[in-house]
Amino acid sequence: MIEATEQEKELMRHALGIRHAKSKIYRNHFQAGEWHKDFANWLVMVDKGFANKHNKFSLDFFVVTKLGAKQLGRRLPKL
């Protein structure tokens, strides 16, 4: 199994709203266009299966997948 880097884990935690070990997941999105410093990192995570990319209203959004949440030792709730 492919392991997420610490940077990837941090980005996924941010997208899920996880601030500390006992935080509940209350969101699942990260908006980042080509201008954003983490855009390339998110595209790599999409390639690894840790995230999906969606385009809404001409904006790029990334969401963490079940596989990505598993890298954090979490399960995705139904939001």
C-alpha cells in the first residue's frame, strides 16, 4: 500500500477539519486553483487515490477519499 507523506497527511487533516487527535471530521473539501501553492500536491494525492478533484462554479475542489482517510487512521462520516 502507498503511504501518504507527512505533508499529504497535513493537507488531508486540514481538508477534513481535524485539528487534534480527537477532533471530529466536520467537512471534506479544500479549494485550490493552479495559483495555490498546494495545488500540485493535491494532484499527486488524486493520482495516489487519496483525494478526488471536482470543479464547481469554475473552481477546483479536492475531497479526501476513504483511502485518504485511512492514511490518517480515520473513517469518513456521512456529511
